[in-house]
Amino acid sequence: MIASARPMGRPFWTFWTASALANLGDGIRVAAFPLLAAAVSDSPVGVAVVAAAQFIPWLVVGLLAGSLADRRATRSVIAAADLGRGVVLAVLTVAVVGGWATIPLVAVAAFLLGVGETVRDTAAQTAVPRLVRDDQLERANGRLVAGEIVGNEFVGPPVGALLFVVGAALPFAVNSAALALAVMLVLSLPLTLLGAHSPSVATAQVRAGAGTAGGDGTLAGLRWLLRQPVLRTLVIVGAAVAAADTAWFAVFVLYARESLGLDALGFGLLLASGAAGGLAGSFTADRLVGRFRHRAVLTWSMAVTAGAPVLLVVAPNRIAAVTVVVLTSASFAVLNVAALSVRHRLVPRELLGRVVAASRMITYSCTALGALAGGVLAARSGADAPFLFSGAIAVAATVFWWAASRRTEPGSLA
């Protein structure tokens, strides 16, 4: 599928701006929440509880969010999720100003914001195929991933930290205001574009490759995913790669300090180089797919994402560290864009939200296990073990994907 050079149109860019504002707010919270938790309590457990509370919603309400995204108007779901998050942030702002913020209150706020983010992100995934042409999916997804990287990694965290220094309540107030603007932009989009999904049985039968669309229940997306050979394989292998990537990154801060001699500022600059790599990957993904097709791009991006960290075993120095961080971030961005675009083409529109939710639930579960595995391996077998583990996953996942994807129907990975 050759990417179209035609403009993606005002509705897409309005949606992109709203998503960028929401991601900027998410990035602000990346820095502000741990700073607030540490200011409220000096207990490591309390700080960890706040961090965990932001990710638990994907496991708790992920499938329900998918069902909601498929059954309600996408515009209304996104607007309601962002509005709800804005209200939670406003209450948290008042609590911080009033001096009655506690770890339980902050953790509850983090959980509720995570619920809103889960609902919003799932619904947003169903919007993209209705805002652009089929041959523009890679470019559209690439621009959205780029906006996410800029907001979550480049701009949001330093802005959040700076605002917190000025006033502890300020980052949450700014986040709430950004979400209010995002809501207004989303509501300006025509309901004819982002209304409720209409069933398309013919589309389901042609694209599913596995019989019927899978029913109307909350678990329909998971059932459909398990029967669809291309996406089933892609989700399993992608989850393994994500687990491998998290395994080494979970202990990377310790490696950077002990093996590379980096302080907090140096580590932050190292991560910023990774964000630059991710941005580059998101902007080039559509051209790579246009030239080499999805199957090859997915294969190489999997191999680089999980395989590159082995370089740190061979050459444990700062240049190698920058190289690894840039390469893995860039390849992971390419992997995300290509995988999202395959999903958008293969999943029936009326099931897209539930399939997205099921896919992310599997991936996030494996990501959590990968982080735990990385910590255990480093503690028992040394600092190099997580990097070697990631390399082993790279070989296994890449070979499995290349072999399994050869048996797919012609055109399903075009």
C-alpha cells in the first residue's frame, strides 16, 4: 500500500491537536505525580502505589473501555473521558492548594485519571480510519505517535517539573486547562465523522479472515482477535518484544549510574536522545512501509527493538548507550505505527475498540511481567542479564513472526 501524498484534511488535524493537548497533559503528570507523592510522603511504598495506580486501569477496565468505544459515539466518549479527567485534576488542584492531599487521595486521583486515559486512548484508536483515507493510515498514525512522543517525553515532563517548582498545584491546573481545550476541539468535529459505529457485516466477513465478526459482547474483540491469524500472531509477538524492551529498561537507570557513571541529569539527557529517536521513527514509518511493506518493516523493527540492547554487553560505554536508546526508540515507534495500521485495515470497524482494548491488555500485562523479569534477572545473574534476555527474545520473536506471517492471506500485510 503506497502512502498517499494528499492532505489529510482539517478534521484530522483538529483531532491531532486535541490528542497533542491530551498527551501534553499526560507528560506533565509523568513528572508531577511522583514529585507530589514524594512531597506528601517519604515512603517508597507510597510513591510506588501512586505510580502503579496509573497503569492498573488497563487491566481492570480495558475490555469495558473497548466495548464502550464500539457502542457509543466516538466524539462523545473522548470528550466525556477528557472532561472527567479535567474534573479529577481540578479537585486534586484544590486539595493540593488546601494542603489536604494525602497518598490515598493522590493514588485515587491517579487511578481515575488512568481510567479516563484508558477510555480515551481506546476510543481515539477507532477514530483514525474515519478521519483519513485508507492509504493515509501510516502517515496519520505516524503523526499521532509523533505528537504522543513530543507531549509525553519531550515537552510534558520538563514542563511538569518546572511548574511543580513554581507551585505544587500548578501542573495539575495546567493539565486540566489543556484537557478543557482538547474537549472543545473534539466537540467541534462533525458527529457524522465520529458518531456511533454502524455495523458492516460484509466488511467484517472480508477482513476478519475468521468467520463472523465475533458477536456483540464485551469479550467479542478478544474472541475475534484469537481467531484472526495475522493479528493474533502480531499481538503475541509484539507483546513479547514489549516485555523484552521493558525488561532491560526497567533496570537501565541502575546500569546508567553504576556502569556508565551518569548522574540524574545525564540520565535525563540520555532519555531525551531516545525521544528524538522515537520522533524520527514515527515520521519515517509511512515511507518505510510504502517502500518495504508491512511484513518486512515489522520484522526488522522487532529485531532492532529487542536486539539492539545486546550492544551494551559488548560495548558498555556511553556512545553505545546513546546508540541503543536512539535505535530502540526509533524502531519501537516504527513498530507501533506499522502494527496500528495493520490493525486498522484488518479489524471490522464495529469491533475496533474491543480489539484495541484486548490487544493492549495483553501487551500491558506482558510489559509488567517483563519489568519484573528484568529486575529478577539483574539481581540474580548480574547487570548484563536483562540485555541478553532481550536479545534472546529478539531472535525468537523475529523468527516466529517471519515464519508465521508467510502463511497469511495475500494482501493482508500489503
